Amino acid sequence: MTATLNGPTVRPGASLADVPRAAVYCRISDDRRGLGLGVERQRQDCHELARRHGWEVVSTYTDNDVSAYSGKPRPQYAQLMEFVQAGKVDVVLAWDPDRLHRSPAELESFIVAVERAGVDVVTVQAGEWDLSTANGRLTARLLGSIARHESEHKSERVRRALEQNATAGRSHGRRAYGWQRQQTPEGVLREVIVPSEAAVVRRIAEALLAGESLRSLTAALNAEGVPSATGKPWGKNMVRALVLRERNAGLRVHRGEVVGEGAWEAILDRGRWEQLRAVLSDPGRRTSTGTAAAHLLSGIARCGVCGATLRVAQNRGVPSYRCSASGCVIRRKGDLDGLVVGVVTARLARPDALGLFTPDDSVERSAALAEAEQLRGRLDHAADQYADGAIDGRQLERITAKLRPLLAAAEGRARVLDPAPLLDGLVGAEDVVEVWESLPLSRRRAVVDTLLTITVSQTRQGARTFDPEAVAIGWKGPGA
């Protein structure tokens, strides 16, 4: 070692005029406000210590808001170690040993590096670490183990607090968009709905259920200057994630799973939220979730020969639907669109249309929702029993393993698509055609995709006119 607490010493091969070079390392694990005040205090104390001993601070490395316990990379610490290994420093200064390490494995690598480089380690709080001796290394390892224990103990406390919050239906962390925390006269912190933000969530939900695409909805929110959850412009993924949150339906999530009812008012009723999951999570309904298709039947109508979807292409200068796989069939776009629109609007204009498009399985869906609620109640009861010591962890695990699949199955049955929001304003309209033409393309596509199957077959050879008989149109579910 080349530097001591008593002042500068001469490095091997150097003159008396040489001054030991010091590198300062500062770190704080939690700086939520990003002010850097903690690391700044460390820096000041370390520089003052260097000044008192006559050491020249040649570099300062700061990892702000970075944990030494999590195992995640510390960029500035890595640069410090490169500096040490390059022989550019004689003393490493830190405010406290636990600012340098909270991992025994990382400490061992540090010991090897400073020994090889002949570097002293000095801290404001604990003085000099003489890592050249067995006793010095023992002290360092003991301090490192204590720091590790403190980190693990803190982690356990935080995890237990989060589990307690989850069991009680309380949230933690940042304020969720749509709610704000408010203290009651009794001093209890509760979450209350922010009307303006809740209105945005409901608007998104209603628009998506009515067939509007994520793309067009996102563009509308940005065009109107509606503030987003982050303050940045809305993006499709942001809109999707916001409206699909379980907490919108009053559900509490812990470690990626719904663990019960939340202690806050729901923005969306459970049935509405389940419908959104059906619309946005079903890969078969991609046309209603925001793709940029510019034609009514593109990706919806299918080839009667190979089953591939039809896409729009130019056929002798005329826009036409063509088999996307092998060109098995081709039809003029105007002819096929006109046929399908005529079928849809005629059916929706019938006096009995409202009854035709009422889901036959609404009773089944209601029963599935009730079953899901009952299963969640049983899971909550098991969690309460575990918290009270009535059952042990193994029993809780067995109960959970048995009930979770049943809950998933019930939730799946509850996500039967209800076309009612999609058809709102169409069914029962005085002039269905006029209303249809006023709808955005994304909603018209969603109506067609929800209600119809369209299969286009080959026509007889040499046919030059459009043959409706070569187009099979079937009705899905309700209205069939």
C-alpha cells in the first residue's frame, strides 16, 4: 500500500514531490426525486478527507439511485475498477464501506483488484481498510456480510409490506392514472377517482367496444391534446395497456396475478372490462384492435380454394380483392364491398334485429362471472387463513394450485364477445345505410368481422360479370 492516514507517502520509484492520487466513489440506492443530494453530501465529505491528507482527487465516480444489492450493473463502479486496474490511482475513497459493496462475491473481486494494484481503501465513516493483511480482509468481509444482511432484511420487510397491502386490497407505488390518494379525517389513506382521468379511460373503453381502432383512437386523443398518464403523447401500446389494467375493474394484482378486490372504486364494471379483454386479446379479432387496413374486407374475406385472406391489389388498373397466397380468386373491390354492405345493412334494418343480435349466451356469461367472483372469494379466504396462522404455506399452495385453473376457466367463459356496443346506433336506426356510411372504416370492419364469415369461390371460366352466388356469406353466433 502506498498511502496512509498520516499523509502522503512516496510511491515506489517516485520522487518526494509526488502526491498520492485518490479516486472518490459515491453511491445511494434510492433517490426517487432525482435530486442527487445524498451522493453530493458523500462527495463533499470524501473530498474534505482527501484535502486533510493532502491527496489529489483525480476522479470522482457517482452511481445515483443504483442499488449495490440487486446485482444490476453499476456503470460508474465499473469505471472505477478499470481506473484501479490501470494503475491510475493510489487511494479509493468512499463515505462508508457499504457504499462500495453489499455483495460478498463482488467484495472478493474488489479485494483481489486493489491488492494487485497496490491501492489503499479509505472511508469517511470506518477509516482505512488495510486489505493487505488477513485481519484487514476479515474486517472487510464482516462489514460486507453485515451490509448484505441489512439489505436482505430490508427486502424482506418491503416484500412483507407489499403482501400485506395486497391482502388488504391496498395499492402501493406511484399514483395510478384515474385515481388519487386522499386522507380521510380519521387519517386513513384511500384512493378516490379523478373524474377527468376516469372519463378518458371510459371513453377509450367505449370506443374500442364500438369498433374504433387503437390507431384512430390514439390519433384522436393526441389531436385533442388529452393529457396522457405520462405527460407524453399517447401511443397505441399505452392506450391498450391503460384500458386493460385489472385495477380498472377494481381488481388487485400482486406478482402478476389477481389476488382479490381492490380497496378502491372501479372505473369500469367487471363485464365491460371482460369484454375489452375479449376484443383486445383475441388474435382472431385483430382487425378491430388497430391495424391500418384501408379496405373494408381486406384480411377478413377468405379464399374459397386455399383459405388464405384476401388483400387489395390492382387488376388491370381496377382495385380488386385477390387471394393473398396464390391468387386463386380475384373480385373487383366495389362489387364485393357492395354485396357485403347490402347484406349487413339489410339484416340490421329488420324490425327484429335487436332480438337477433342479443347474445344467447348472456346467461352463461353472467353465471361464469359469478363463478369467478366466488372462486376469488375462496382464494381471499385462504389468504386470510394463512395470515391468521390457521393454515400453513403448503396448504395455501395446494388450495391456490387447485383454484387458479378453475378461476382461469371461468374468466375465459366470461369473455364471450357481446356485439351490442359495436352495433349501438345501427340496430333500430331509421336509416341504417346512412348511419353505416357515417361510421369510421375501423368500426365498419369490426362489425363485418364480428358478424360475418365471407368466403369467395372461383367462378365459371370465362365469366365477365360479378356472380354473387360465388360468394358465401355466413353469420357468426347471434343473428345467425
